[in-house]
Amino acid sequence: MITTTTKFAGCLLACLLVMGMSAGALGQAAPAQPNVSPDAAAPAQGKDDGLVIEPEELPATYPRGPYEVRFHGRGNYVPVLRWRLQSGTLPPGIILEDNGELHGAAERAGEFQFVVSVKDGGQPQQAVQRGFSIKVVEAITLAWKVPAHVAGNRIEGSVEVSNTTADDMDLTFDVKAVAENGRATEIGYQRFPLKRGTVAMALPFGESLPHGAYVVYVNVNGEVAKRNAIYKQQLQTPAPLQVVVGP
């Protein structure tokens, strides 16, 4: 027989168990979070670089063409920057100013390599260097398309001409066949505006000639009046061409 006391004890034990479970649920800790510092939680920030010279490369130019580029610094440095030509050779006609301005007009074609250095205004100063090159390309290029040759009683052929500058130019195209006695015969002539950016324009020539040996000279002159500039190129046959059939 279960007594009243036994029933009470069982009821009390059940209540205590329920209360203990509730208290455990209420007191249960939230899931542990990683120990992250505020700095680590923020987006990563790139560290400042030391002083870097820009641009990385320099544009090409052509003889007597206007040229202007400004060097500048990137990264962590103290103004004011001072620039100088450390070594090598700039194209004749182009100079580097203390403020980083590279300007002028190249006097001749070629590839010129040099080193630029810069110092900032810090104490102590940062000083860095960087190597560069400038290509000064010919303003006019001239090449054989069909080399001068004998065809019966004629000497004929063609050339290709290109304008690599940023300017239109007044082009004179002249071809002469010069005999052994020095007599020159015109076998090709044109004068026309050669537009900027023109590439490999074909210019033919040809004429009937008396019996004899001839050296062929091709001359092109391109004039840019606003720059008071004249560009010249010439081709000639490596050996005399023999015309054996008279006209």
C-alpha cells in the first residue's frame, strides 16, 4: 500500500526534477564565439608601398614631334619630389625637369635608354630609381614593294610609304634612273597630302629608257609646315639595271 507520505515524496521529487531541467535550459550558455579582435574583424587594408615611380613605360615619338610626359610618385612618401636623370641618355632634344616633366622634341630616330631617380622631402629621404627607354621612330618609312627591275625596254617597280607621325604631311615622291654618263631620267613623280597614320601606301613607277645601265633612286620628302619640319627617305638599287632593248 502506498501511503500519503510516499505519494507526497514522489510528487516532490518530480517537481524538483522539472524545475532543475528548466533552470538548466534557462542557464545554458550561448554557443561559444571565436575570439576575434576588432582589427581582425575589419576588412583587410593594404599596407602603404614605398615610393614607386610611374608611369611604368614611356610612349614612342618621332623626330621633331612634340613630346611631353609627367613622372609622378605612388605609395608612401613625403612631398616634394625631386627628379633627375641618374644615368644613360635621353633623346637629343628632350630634357627632364626637376619637377618630373619630360618634354621637348627628339632630333633623330633611335632607341634611348636611361635611368630616372627621385627623392622625396622626408628626413631621412627616400630615394628610388627606375630604368626607361624611349623609341624615336622614323617619321616616314620607305620600302620596296616590287623592287625596281627591267621589263623589256622599261625600268619599273613600286614602293610602300608610311606616315608614322600624328601630322598630315605634304609628300613629294620622285624616282630617277641615272645612266652611267650621269644623265637622269624621271621615271616616277607624285605630290599629294599623306595623311597621318597612313600605312604601306603603294606608289608605282616606270618608264621606257634607251639602251644602257641605270641606277634607280627613289626619294620621298614629307613636309609639315606648321612644325617647319621636312622628313626624307631614300632607296636605290644595289647595282645598275641593264636595259638592252631600245624603245
